[in-house]
Amino acid sequence: METAVIEVTPLLVPIKQACTIIGRGQSALYELIGAGKIRAVKSDGRTLVVVESLHEYVAVLEATKPAKVAPPRKRKPQHLRQRENIAMEG
């Protein structure tokens, strides 16, 4: 007889796990909660973060603040630069 495996997506996560999910520290997360950008609830004295609000926060960041990354610099490999420096000194 096979047993069915049901995957459950959490609705609430503790602060530490929420920090891991969005890649921010605890102080930053508490600031986001205080600013109303991420929702949290209290349960038995614990602060739990609403997972849906983490997804919403990331979606807003993606829409309003896309990362601007500079293209990679075109440099010669280090071993070639070192040879040039040695040739110039010698």
C-alpha cells in the first residue's frame, strides 16, 4: 500500500526563516515590519511573518528597484599583466 505525500507550503514562518527567505538581516526585517512593508502576527509570544507578504515585498522590489549591474571589465588575465610589468621593468 502506497502512502500519499502531501507537500505543505507554510503560511507563517519565524523571523529567522523569513530573513533567510528574503536574504536580509533581522534588524532590516523588523524595520520592514514596522514600516508595514511586511506583515507579521503574534502567536503564543512568537512573531511569525506572513509568507505571502514576503512574496509581495519581493515583487514590489523587482517592479520598482531593478538591480543595475555594470558590465564586466575587459582586462587581460593577471598572468599576462604580470608578464607585461616584468618586461617593462626589465
